[in-house]
Amino acid sequence: MCVFQKALPVPSLGRVLPATKGSQRSRRVAAFRRHWPAQPAKHRIRAAVSVPTGFKRLAAAVSAVVVGGLVVLGLASYLVSVDAARDAVTGEVRAVTGLEPTVRGTSTLSMFPSPRIALGDVALAGYAEDDSPFVAEALVANVRWLPLLLGRIEIADIALVRPHITVRFDADGRSNWSPLVATLALAMRPDPRAEPRSLSFSEIRITDGTVVLVDAGRGLSEALERVELSLAWPSIAKSFAATGRVTWRDEPLDLALAIADFPAALVGETSGLKLRVGGLPLKAAFEGAMSLRPSLKIDGTLAADAPSLRGGLGWVSGRPFYGVGLGRFALKAKTNVVSGTVALSSLNIELDGNAAEGVLTWGLAERRSLQGTLAVDTLDLTPYAAALRLMAADQRAWNRKPLSLDWFDDVDLDLRVSAARVLTPQTRFGRTAMAATLQNRRLVVTVGEAHAFNGVVTGSLALDKTADGAAFRSQLSFRNVDLETCLSELIGVRRLEGKGNVLVSLDGAGSSVFGVTRTLNGRVSLTAANGALVGVNVEQLLRRLERRPLGGGADFRSGRTPFDSLAVVLKVSNGTAQAEDVRLQGTNVRLAVAGTASVPSRELDLTGTASLLAPMLEQPPTFELPFFVQGSWDDPMMLPDTQALIRRSGAAAPLLDSLSDKRTRDAVRSAIDRLGGGDGAAVLRRLGIGAPTPAPTAEPAPAATPDQAPAAEQGTPTPEPTPVPEAPVAEVPTR
């Protein structure tokens, strides 16, 4: 703390001593005067002054400094004119960058709070007003104090306020900045004949800028908005750095760029490169080297990750990517960029929890392309199950959701994948090798080998994008597969057990899976051995009906029928499968089936004959029963031929013969109506007998349908029938 004092004569010191008794005070004053005689003024003791007086003197000193500074500022403003300052700044920019700026607005010189020169509406000389690659609302140069007082202008740093930078690329890859970059490279190149000169400024700041990239050959235009960058200009070292933030497609990105040898990079020679980009959709980092001669070449290590690959692709492409999967994504690889091709080697990639190794090549030509080979230990397809689902949510109908193949237009694909295990929500696959190619909006998946359904699957699937949806073609072979698992997961059928072979050759087109099934054409064949038909015990049913043809309580939809061999050949035309050859051979039974099956509605309409075999093979079957199979694939109903059962019954056979006459049928119908008040025609139809001709006074009876059994041939008139004994008609299952 500063203390102010004033001179005080020594003899007057007695007045500052404390008051004591008279004798003591006198002795002390006398002793003090003996030891301290009168001294010159320079040895006098200075007493402290008051605090207000000290503050007044401090304020006076500060005021003097401020006034001196204002005088200096005024003198500097007087010594440096605005025009001279403008010319000095433009000359310094030209000397550092080699670019010729032109000032089209007002220039100002400000000394407070620090000296700076502001140039309004700055552009590059030699360009039309609407074609300039660089325009800034203002260029502000902060000037150093000491050189300014000496009459020189040295720029400490430059700020570009709201600059608008336009970069246009021609079809041959050259841009409107190519001459400017050449000029900048010439300015950065050291000249041994010139005297060494240190650059005055080493930092350029960009505030609220906009960078527009235009590719005329592809018709693309992108804009980087709200650009806030700080450029570390190579004033002493050769390195160049840029850090800050930009906004692209409404997403802010943190950006960091470092070039080890900026002059070499400008002329296309090899230079070290580091790049960091961080934002919500994507984070990426690259470290390596780059060169521009004879063409762009980048070599280094790339690491990238994204919380959602689907979201990142949608952000980059500018349109949303709908669907499932393509979530968490990360990769790290050695990267080589040459002639518009990005090659990723020693690749480690992770997508939706699936980790893979291999190589990938991404083509940056007019049409994007992806090629590569990947090896996966465990490939989990659970995230993509909804997109690969053929069946609807209830598992009883085909999926009717529209097929979306828009991504077929964006990229060409040639990818080979091998996996030790493949997981789906329903099953597990073993070793699998497959290849996928996408070209001209046609996707072909070739399965070289897939250990699935406890067997081996090979073949190919082709999917074409059409105006109405998709066109589908398959050539698949299932060898020694588990039929129950295979058929239940592919088409939802759970009626066969055992091992077998399935060959599928189908094609169709439609806007959904259901639409494709309506146009299916092709062939399907199935062979199996030592299996079982689930849902019906044919042997038990035949033996029961052999003993009691009209016995009630028969359950035709339970049990299982073992077989030694099964052969199925189906011809599919417009969504309808025609049974060309369907044979089942067991130890004691034999089945032969014909008819049709509707693929879109999943309905069966089959007829066949079930035979109960004799103990000796050379003997004829002991019992044969025609039957019908109707209903859905999931829960079909097997019904025996009613007429055959009635004819086999000794008590009911004469009734069937008598009902073959028209007049007898009419009489029986009338009797049933009078006795029970029910529908006699319905009862006759349940017996498998054609509808009677209506009596003159009765309403016309419904015409016979194709499914009803044909009426017996007309016989000679018979007498009025006697009352018909009651028969267990209601208990006989009919078609």
C-alpha cells in the first residue's frame, strides 16, 4: 500500500509522545535531544498522510495516462488514413494468399476497443458480380498497436463476416477454384531469390459463413450453413489447421482438419492429413496422407460409428430410409481412395450386433457400387425378420404389406458373405455361404451352401423391381431337410414329419407377398422316406370304417400316419397348384391323391383313395375308401365318400339303391319333411344323393353343384315305398 508522508522537524517529536507525568516526560525529552541533535531536512521523519489525499493523487495519475492514450489514438488516427489502411490490408492479403480482393463497400478505421480496419462487401477481383467464387459482407482486420504507432499497419488476424463461398465442379472434375488454388500455391512457394519476409497474420476466422458445392455433371447442390471456423494459416510452420462447426442438412457438425505440409498439398504433392467430423448422425476420424498428382489419392486409417446406420444413410442421401434393422454401426479399416474408389481393407465392421471382418470397395461413380467379402462368426437376422417375413402376423395368411424396393435404384451390389452360424427368430442355420448381386434393379441371392433345417439348402432367388411392385423367381433345392421345420417356417404347413428333399422352381409378380402368390407359376416336388403324416391316422380310420361303415364318432383330424415313402409333384399355374402325382406308401396303408390347392387363399380341394393293404403284397387291398380333403392348409378336414360307406353297409345299401329312382327320392324327401319338419333335400344331400326334382306344387329345389355326387341313373317306376327305417344318417361325415 502506498503511504504519503510530509516533513516534520525532530524537536517537535515531543508533541507526538504519549502524555506522562511531568518529571518522567521531561527526562525523556532531554535524553532524546541529547542523542538526536538537530538534523538536516533529508534526515527528517516523514509522517503518513490521510487516505483521501492518496486517492486524489492516484486518480490524477490515471487521468493523465488516459489522456495520453487518447492523444496517442488521435495521433494514430490522424497519421493513418482510411484509404491507406484499406490499401494496406488488401495488399497484405494479396501478399499472403496471392488472391486479389476488391472492396465494393465502405471502409472504416476504428481505434476502440482495439485498432481494426473493416472493409465492406469484399469479393475477388476478375469475376462478375453474380459469378464470384467468394463474397463477404465484411472483412475485419485487427491491427497490432506498436507498428501502428510507428506508422505501419501489421495485421494480427482477419475475420470474414458472413462470407459466401461457391465451389462448382465441371464434368471433368475441375472446379472454379482451380485457378485460385494454383495462385495460392504460387504465393505459398518460397522464392530463394527474394528476401525472406515473415507473414504478418496467421489466423483467419469465418463467422456465419455459407459454402455451396455444385456438381454440374450430376446435377447436385449442397450447402454448408452457419459456418464458424478458425483457420490457422501457415505463417511460420508449413502446417494448416481448421477447427470449428458447420451445419449440413440441419445437423451441426464439429470439424477439425490438419494438413501437415500445406504448400505441398496445394501443388498436389503428398502431405499428412487428419480429419475429425463429429455430430449426432455420424462420427468419423481419418489419419493418413493425401496427394493430388496425377489424381486424388488418400491412404490411411478410417474409423466411423453411428447410432443408426439407417438414419445416417437417410441423412446423407436426403431422403428417409424406411424398414427394419440397420441400427448401431461402427467400422475401422485401412482406407485407400484412388480414382473415385474407396477401398477398405483389414476391415472390422459391426452392424446390429453382428461383427464381421473382410474387405469392401465403394465406388463413387455416377451410380454407386459396393463390392466385398465378409466373414461372420454369428449372423443374427432377428432385427431383419419383419422385412423377411412371408406370413402375416397371425401366421394364417400371406403378408399383404407392400413391397418397398426403392433402394434398388441407388446402388449396385456384389457382396459375398460366409457365416459359421446364422440365427433367425424361428431356427438356427449352420455353416452358410452366399452371394448377393444387385444390378439394373435386379437382386440375385445365390446360396452356395447353407446348413439349414438339419439339411443342406442350395439355389438362387431373384427379385426384380417393377412398376407395380416386384417380380420373383426361385430355383431352390432342399436336401435331406427336416420337413416339419422347413415347411412350417417357409409356408406355415405343419403336417409332415421326417427327412426329405424339396425342389422348388417358381416365379410370380405382385405388389406384396400375397400378390405374388396369385401369379405363381412353376413346379414343386417333394420326396420323403420314413416319416409321418400328422393330423390323421389313416390305418386306424380305415379299419374302423371297414368294421362299421356307418359308425359314428369317428375323428378324422387326429393322430398320425407313418409312411415308408412319400412323393409329391405339383404344377403351379396362376396361383393354383395341380396335384400331378401324390403318393404315400406305408406298411399297411396306401394313399393316392389328386386335385388342386389354392396358394393365395391357402385352401385345399383334393380327392383320393385310401387303401388298407393285405398282409401279402401280391394280394389286393382288403379295403379301399375314396375320400375328400378340404379346408385350409393349417387345419384341413379329411372326409370319406358317403356313398361308398352306405354301399358297404348291409342295412343301408338297399336304401341307396331305392333312392336312385327319382320318384323314390321325392317320396323320401316328402316323408322326411312331414315327419321331422326338417329339410329333406338337405338330408339327401348329406347322403351323397342328387337333389330330387321338385313336385309340381313345391318350390324349385336348388340345382346340384359339381361337388355333389351324380344322381343314379333313372330306373323304372317303382311302387310307393314303405316307411324307411331310421338310419344313423346324421352321424356319417359327408363332403
